[in-house]
Amino acid sequence: MKRASIPDLEQAIRTVPDFPKSGIQFKDITPVLADGHLFSSVIDHLLDGIQPDSIDLIVGIDARGFILGAAAAGRLGVGFIPIRKKGKLPWTTIEQNYDLEYGTNTMAIHTDAIQSGQRVLLIDDLLATGGTAAAALALVRQLGATVVGVRFLIELTFLEGRKHLGAHDIRSLISY
Ligand code: AMP
């Protein structure tokens, strides 16, 4: 079947005002995930230009990055590595703090998740201020990974999160 277009995907994303708090326009991707054709097409689009033998691992960010990242890893037949909020991973971890609008958050990765020199593609659902993805990149770099690319389904361009991600091949499918 022909893949769904970017406008088809955009139409299925639901914007929920004032969730989880006042002033946030939450981009709800569950209607995309619930539709097999749209979900599969998102993975096609995210992997555009990625040769199956050009990456060793997909790294997904807690929590919606797990859904997209794991599906993409399954598509390519490569491993999947989770970056999780602090305190969730059971084995030895390294951690990275990052700033939120109010306060800070901490992301973690297992120390043995990536071998030095492995080529990774980082995936999350949405790029906003860039703090989360910047922390994830710091973690994979600390483990010696080569970052082949960074992919998002959605980018809130007005927040200029890209500025915090360095000189990587960064692409998003839908921009607001
Ligand atoms: P940031 O660190 O500001 O780039 O935020 C990105 C992370 O927060 C991603 O993992 C997103 O899932 C989540 N996020 C931030 N803003 C939104 C939003 N408006 N709608 C849905 N998820 C969001």
C-alpha cells in the first residue's frame, strides 16, 4: 500500500489545549498510532534516507520515543536502546540533567547500552525546547556513539530547540 502523506499524518494529530498544564498545546499522537497505515507510514517517513546498514542501533527517548523508535528498529532489524527518566533503568547508568520551564529533569542510559563507535539514530516524538534531546545526545556521546541522525515526528519550530542539538542531521516530519 502507498504510504500516507505528511498532510495525512498532520491531520490525524490531535492538539489538546492546556494539557498537562495551562498554556501547553499538547500534540497527541495516539490517533496516528491507533491507525495501522498511518503508524507504518510514520516509520517509513522517519527512516527516509537511512540505509539499513548505516546504523547499528536506534535510541528512543522516554516515553513516546520508545513507541516510534522500537517500531523503527524492528523495521530495520537493528537493536533498540531506551533513554529513560532517572530511576527507571535497573542496571548501572549514567545520567544527564537538563532544565525544564520550572526546575530540572534527569535522563539515564545503561552504561553498557552502546559500545564506543556504534552508529545510532536518535528518535523522539516531538522536539520542543530541545532540552530532552540535548540530554539524550550528551548521554550517547558519553558512551562513544556516532550519531548518524536525529528524527522527530513533530517539531515546534518557534521554540528553536534545534539550536541546542549541535551539528547533526536533524529532521522532523511535521513543523508547527
Ligand atoms: P523539550 O525537552 O522541551 O524539547 O520537550 C520534548 C519532550 O517533551 C518530548 O519527549 C515530548 O514528548 C514532550 N513534549 C514537549 N512539549 C510537548 C507538546 N506540546 N506536546 C506533546 N509532547 C510534548
